Amino acid sequence: MQFRKSPQKRLNKALRVNIRFCEGRRVLNRIGCVLHVSNTKNMILKAENIPRIGDQVANEKLKSVGTVFDVFGPTSSPYVAVKPNIQSPEQLVNHVLYAVPSKSGRRQRRKR
């Protein structure tokens, strides 16, 4: 016998993974929840959406808390290391963080 997920559970999962906030002209992508703080004071997150290295990271109150330092682990379930710019990153354990994407596209070199 096969058990199916209820439509509400499927909807909750879809909203959790693909959530995006619009703040003015910026779009915030949900990275994931902070698991712990490493020995080097980096915050380690289980990634739901993979950000680019160098993207700014904000908390639920849209306050900047750091930058994406590294993406590591298996491609099926990666982890993200965030270099904090706040005094006590331990307070953000079990909180959701969001990525503020940097400017998209590469600067084109002008031909002479």
C-alpha cells in the first residue's frame, strides 16, 4: 500500500524551498537554517537553494549578517559556510538566513 503526501504538506515543502522575498528592487533567496558555528567562527547552513560565493546574507529581519564564504559537500545536499560580520553568530543557530544576490552578469570587456 502506498501512502501519499497530503496536498498541504506538498504545498508547504514547495513554499519552503522556493520562497523569495522582494525588498525594493532586491530579491532574497532562502538559503537554509543555521546548523552550528564552526571553530573558525563561520556559520554552517544546510542549503535549500545554493547561493553564489560572495553574496550578502541577511536574517529574517533583513539585517545583514555576513557573506557566503564557501559551498561544500555533496551536490545532492550541499552545505554553505557564511563568514559573519556580527559579534555573536551563535545567536543565529536554528534561524533561517537569506541570500541577497550580487549584481548579475559579468562585465563585458570593450573591444577596441
